Amino acid sequence: MQIKIINTQRVLSKTQIGLAEYAINPYRGCEFGCFYCYIKHNKNVENSPDSLGIKINAPQILNKELYYRRPRRVLLGSTTECFQYKELEYKLTEKILKILNCYHIPYTILTKSHLITSYLPLIANNKKNKIYFTLNFSSDNLIEVFEKKTPTIKERLKAIRTIKAYNIPLRIHIGPFIPYICSLKEIVSLVSEIAKEINVEIYHHKMGNFSEILEIIKRNFGKNMYNKVYTVYESEDNYLRFAKYLQNEIFLLQKQYNIRFFFILPEFDEYYNLRIDYKDSI
């Protein structure tokens, strides 16, 4: 992967995601390279999908911005992984967390990285901080197919347990949930004794990489599975029918376990809009 050093002019970016007012992304692109990631088709990164931008001056710019603007909350990692492997070298996220702590600005972190565990003493500094930790597959075989550079199931579960040990508000994020590939029951069973809140966000075919995902499914799971997944997105009726099936499964699991579920269903014709409600109650 090609590394590009970027001198950014802005760190705080207005976000439509209803988890915070502003987002912070210390990196442009991501080493994890998940095949389903919609950010690969973002106008800022789609021309260089195999490069990682290091916003080398992000901490200094953030310090200047916070002199004039004090967000009620910020979101870290809306378009990148803040705790990817290059963070060990550049420490941009660490510096940003220290700055936010200094200004007493709470933050919500989106991550799937076990490397976050080294930062938990910093994150625990503010009781209002929150972590949404992604666990959308139940086996390393599936991780190998769709996101082979990401942490293993064992590494993620260890990280989740460590987060809970620090008493940091935590929500497991099962997303994107790829129909018939992801197993909700199996994923929930992995975290049932740890998690109290779980997001389930269905994969959406308007994310920009649907044909690539279908080819990966055909190559690894055969034509029958390809047809099953394709059929879900063939029409709005099929899409909503599968969503109803998934909601029923969520309802049963909610009764079985003492876990609060949040179901995120983008509209059929567009992936993201302001009507998506993440019910940020933790």
C-alpha cells in the first residue's frame, strides 16, 4: 500500500450521521481494505484505493479549530479506521484523543480493531465516551473472504471484553449484515455474555460495490448462494421481505438474551439519508 503524507486544512467535518455533530478521520483510506466498504467509492479516495493518506498535521489543526468551535460530541472513524496498523507508527489518533480529553469533548468511536485496547485508559477518561465495535462475521473463514486484513474473531472478542472491563459504554455493530452470509444467531452467541446493546445494519446494494460482492460470493460460495443474495436486492418487495425475516429473528434473540437490539434499514433506493436513525441511546 502506498503511503501519502497529507497536510490537511480541516479536521472537524460536519457529519450527517446522527451520532455526533462533527466527524474526525485522521487517515484517508484504510489498510483493512474490506471488500464491502462504501468508502472506497468516496470521491476523496476512489482514485487511490490502494493508498493510505496520513493527515500528519491533524492534531495541530484540531487544536486550532477547537479554539473557535466546541462540538457537543465528535465521531471518530466515519470514513476510516482510526486504529489501523499505521496508527502504531504515527499516533495521530492518540494525539487527537488527548486533545479532545483536554477540552472535555466527548466522542463516539467506530472501530473493528483490537488495537484500540492500548487506548482504553485515554478513552475511559470521559464517562460520556462511547465505542461502537464492529463484529459482522462469526468465523475467521468469512473474515478471510471479505476482510482478510482485519483482526480475527479471537482478537476482536478479547478487545470487546477489555472495553467492558474499563466500563466504557459499548455497542456491538453487526454491519453490514450480508443476507445469508452473516449469521445473526452465531454472532450474538459470541457476545451474548458481554454485550447489552447491538446494532444490526443490513448491507445495501447502493453502496457502490454490489457487483464485486456478488462475484466474491459466487466464487467462494457457489451460484446458489449468489442467486439467494441477488434475489434479496432484485426488488424492493424482496428487500423488505428479507428485512422482515431479519426483524423477526432479532425479536426472538431479544427475548432469549437480555440484549437491546437496534435495527438499521436503509431505504431501498438510496443507501444513506438523514432519516436513518441510529437511536444513539447508550
